[in-house]
Amino acid sequence: MGLIFFLLIIAGLSVYIFFTNKKDVLVDMPSQNALYKNPKKTVDARVEDLLKRMTLKEKVGQMTLIEKKSISEEGDIPLYGIGGLLSGAGANPENNSPEGWFEMVSGFTEASKQSRLGIPILYGVDAVHGHTNVVGATIFPHAIGLGATGNADLVYKIARATAREIKATGVSWSFSPNLDLPQDIRWGRTYEAFGDDPVLAGTLGAAYVKGLEEVEDSKDKNDEEKVFILSTLKHYIGLGGMRWGTATNPEYRIDQGVTESSEELLRSVYLPPFREAVEAGAGSVMIGLNTWGDTKLAAQRYLVTDVLKGELGFDGIVVSDWYGVYEIPGSEYGASVIAINAGIDMVMVPFEYKSFTNNVISAVSRGDISMARIDDSVRRILRAKFRLGLFDESPTFDASVVGSKEHRTLAREAVSESLVLLKNEAEVLPLRDDVKHIRVAGSAADNIGQQSGAWTIEWQGVDGNWFPGTSILTGIKEIAGSDVRVEYSSDGVFENDLEYADVGIAVVGESPYAEGVGDRESPKLSAVDLAAIERLRWVSKKVVVILISGRPLIVGDALLNWDAVVAAWLPGSEGAGVADVLFGKKPFVGTLPLPWPARVRQVPITPDGRTQDGSNPLFPRYFGLTTD
Ligand code: BGC
């Protein structure tokens, strides 16, 4: 009886330890002399030393990436050994300032270091056009504008500046650059990509990766292994080729839909930019929320493990996108098993970390996921953390970096280079010295929020001029100088309407949108903007239309009435870069990074430039007039 009782106690204790995962506490804390803590050792030696000390629960914790708002108690970060946290767009600290960010991220980092092995978290943000969740950051043009510059050196510098702003707030990981290839302007994410040309996306993507990751001042032999900020190539693979009406999210029309593409097309068009950016040293790759064939990308072992990790030799972290693993049909347990076996290393859960970690731990215990698969993922994650120096250095706050004058000057330059001149009747542009009276109208003329687009402070962007930057109107006034009369009316109604201005400048376009929220049946100007342009025409000798948009807009015959048209994309916080070119201080040099359709019937336009109805687009890819 006594023996049975004793055995029952032992069995009960084992079950308790297994299910509560309290067994970690039974494992000794490593000493300060542990090899993995020694910065003089190679990254690989440190990874192996740390890996062999880890329990299964600690390993699975490392594979867990959660939205910071999901943490029920800060103590859960060390308790679960959480590997990474992210701020989903708009998940900002209450004090949304560079200091506020630094304090928030440092707090989470310190919490992670309280775990038994002291493994720091990765902290990820969508710094897709600057470190733009942060009020005060430099907001660069969205990627489509950078595509219009075609300038890899400029893109490198922008990524570098963004990386400095990221680092200054204690963040280590950016979910950029975007290598999608939008074929259909109805897609709400068109502007996040450099364009639809795989060669352009590969060249600019590789430059962006280097700008984020390269460490400048090498001091010792191990420095070549170091990484400044971890980049993310997204979204692997086939994004931009989804068919209208196939979205899996019921609120969307095309985003997260089905990519209808042969494997040959996937390989010849969509894969090359990833290959180039992987070769440039990208530290992570995010798997898309789309479907290929009838399978979600996060479940595609062939594409993730065989092609990306195998053929491309990618040795960084494969991370799933927001809730992407659970979009694989079946139970959460089953979906996690499929995704991890497909090759996902870090799962952007992003909410319920307790059930996720329990599921994966029991999947390993049951043999549904092998220990070798887990170890492969954890090696990749730890390698990134060592390379980033997270074990060795504590970040320091530098108030002078975020939104610095130097970075804003660079952004202004980028805006100028990104402008594409589509029409210039009678060479109205650049504006001549005899232009003494200008009228400005349009919804986007005096709105830094609108000209910055989404992924700016909030996921869906913001409205107005309440954060640092220069609106296009302010830029025009600044460059025009005091001897030019500049009048402004958003709706184009001016008091003295019997008098003609020398030139009317209409700054019109889309209101911010992100992801599927921006899917539109026919992207075009609003009736309000069209009316403002018309009114401006009545009171100006010539009219220049500046389009602020995340994609080509269907403009129809209205174009015939406008003397000059400029595609300015989503320029960001430095609106004066537009005025620099209008007034001829800099030339128009930008070209279209994707074809501009004349009508919706033409889309999607295939990678080799064919429209659906066989007619020519309004402007082909790489069109752009110059004023050099
Ligand atoms: C987007 C990703 C983004 C992630 C994290 C997802 O909805 O598809 O591009 O990196 O959210 O914010």
C-alpha cells in the first residue's frame, strides 16, 4: 500500500511537472562563464552551447512571436521564454515619442533577460517607410515612390537612416523590405512594393537589406558576423498575383487571396527578387497570407523548406505573418504542426501564446514535430540574436537620431526623385520666374497625414498636420518666396474669382488605407477632388494636377483638361521635395515602376506587360517625362 502510494505521488508529480512545465526550475542556471555568454566566441559556438542547455519549453518559447498587447502579465515573457514581440501597426506606447518607445522596448527586453538563460527578445516593427509608428520619426516615401526613383544607392541610404532611427529606440527587427509584385492596381497593398518588375524589386530590395543590416565600424574579427537591424523580406511568395474576388478574409476582395500562377511563373517572376535579397544577407523572410494552388503559403513545405531554405540556401528566420498559421484549415494544434513542419521557424501567433506553446510542446512529445525541426528553428533565431549583439550590448537612447535634420534632408531628396511627370503641355513645368500668382487646391494639399499614407502612426494612417513634417502647400509657399502670391482653398473656391492666377496647382488623391481595407473596384479620384480641380481651372490660366496615391488611378478623359500631371505617390513627411521640382530647383527624373492602366478592364496587367483587353495601358512601365 505504502509503495503504491509512493508511486502514485511520483507519477502525480511527473504529470504536474510536464503540464505546468515547471521542470525548467529544476535545471541549473548557467554561470557567468558559460560559453554562450562570451562575446569573443563565434556565433555558431555560442548558439550550440546555448541550444544544448535549453529545455523543450524554452525552445518553443523562442519560436513564439506575439503582439505586445497580448501579454497578460509582463512576468509571462521570462516564464514562457517568449522569443519575440512586435508592435502591430499602431500598437504604440502611451507616450508615443522616441523616448516612450525606448522605455517600452527596454522594459520588455529587460523582462526577457530575467528568464533562466537570459535570452533577450527580438522586437519587431513595420518600419516600411521609416520608423513611422513613432511620432517624430522621418517619414520616407512609400516603396512605390522609391521604385519610381530606381536609385539603389538612395534606397540604401534610406534603409540606413531608418535603421538608425529604429536602433535609437531599442528596436532590433524591421518587417521590411517588401518584394511583392503588384499586377492589379485594385490591390490595397500596391504601394508597399517597389513596383511590378522583378529586376527592380531585386535590386532595390537587396540595397534595402544592406542598408538595414550592415554594421559600419568593424572593430574585431567577429564583426563580420554582426547585423545592425534585422531585415525581413516579405511576403514570400506570389503576392501581387492574387486574383480579384478570391480573398479569404470576407471583408477584402483581393488581399490574402489566391495566386494563380504556374510554378514556372512563380520561379521566373516572383522568386528572383527573393534570391537577390537573400544573397544580400537578409536575416528573415515573412511568409505571405495568400494561397497557391489550394494551400496557404504557411503550409507549403515545398516552397518554404525545399525552395527557400534548400535551393536559395536561406539560413535566417522564416516567420509567419499575422495569424497566418491559424488560417491553415483545421484545429490550432493541427495548423501549428503543419506550419512548423513546412519550415516556419517563428510563428506570429500573435495572441494566445499559452495555447500555442502548449500545442507545440505536446506535438513534439507525441512525435508530430521532430526535435530536429525545433532545433533548426531555434538555431536560426538564436543566431540572429547573437549577430544583432542582443546578448552583449544594452541599447542606449539617442534623442538626436529620430527625425534628424540629416534624415529629413534625405527624405526630401527622395521625394524629388520619386516624382513622375506624366503630362506637360506647353512646358508649364517647371514653373517659370514670371509666375507671380499661384492658387493651390485639393484634399491632399495641406495634409501631412494624407501625403504619408497608411502605416504612419496608425495602421490605417492619420489625418492632418499635427506631427512633424512639411505639407506640400507649405513647401510651395517656402520655395515660391515672398514675391509670389500663393492662395489656398481646399475645395477650389477662391474669393476673387474674376482674376486668373498664373497657375493653379491641384494636390489631390487617395485617403490612407492599408492592406485589404484599400482593395477598390476602381481606384480613382473622389468627386470632391474632381470638383476642386474643375473650380481651380476656372480661376487659373494653367492647371497642374499632383496625384497623391498609392497606385496609378483611373483618370479617364479628365486628363485632357489638365495642362500638367505629376504622380507623386505617397511622399511622406517632407512635402517640400515636391515644390523643389515644381519650381525647377531639381529636375523630374522619376519613371513609372509599373504600368498605368487606362481603364479597369485592363487589369491585372501581366508581368510581361499584357493588359486583359489587349489594349495599351495609358502609360507603360518606366514612362516619365524629364525636365533635365
Ligand atoms: C501584414 C504584414 C505585417 C504584419 C505585422 C500583417 O497584417 O501582412 O506585412 O508585417 O501584419 O504588423
